[in-house]
Amino acid sequence: MANFVRVAAVGEVPPGTGKCVEAGGKQIAIFNVGGTFHAMDNTCLHRGGPLGEGELDGTIVTCPWHGWQYDVTTGKVVASPSLGVDTYPVEVRGDEIFVDVG
């Protein structure tokens, strides 16, 4: 069952950036790729770094702690696509961003 939770205003996540948020008790990273928003777990699989604080280049975010890279559209690790973090559906309603945390 869908459980969409408001996580941010659109203006809080400019294009080409990410933001760390909490929704439904989960730490989630929101990314704005050219006006399209993506959401995934905020915790890097390597050492738990905050992915939402990483540098975004296109659809690839680099963990700020040790450089692991993830595709924000799939949550997959670029160097090893068999690994990845959970992703979440996103809806923009007016000027607000909502994430389905299930």
C-alpha cells in the first residue's frame, strides 16, 4: 500500500543536487536530475556514508566518504550493479516533494 510522505519543497533541492531527509523513520536521499526527482536510501553500502551529501554528476552520485558511486535512478552501485540500495517512488504535488515509503 502506498504511503507518500512529504519530504521537501521543490526549491530545497535545486537541479544537480541532493538532500538528506527522513521519511517514515527511514533516512532517504532525494536527488534532482534536470527537474526529475529520485529517492533512495541515504546510507552507502560501503561504510554508511550519507549519499544525499554526495556530488551528483548526471544520474551518478558519489559518496562523500569513500567515493562509491550509485545511479540515483536505480540505486545500483556503478562498479558492481549486483549491489544497490532501495529506491522509492517520488511524486511532485505543486511545489512539494513526496516519497512513497511503503
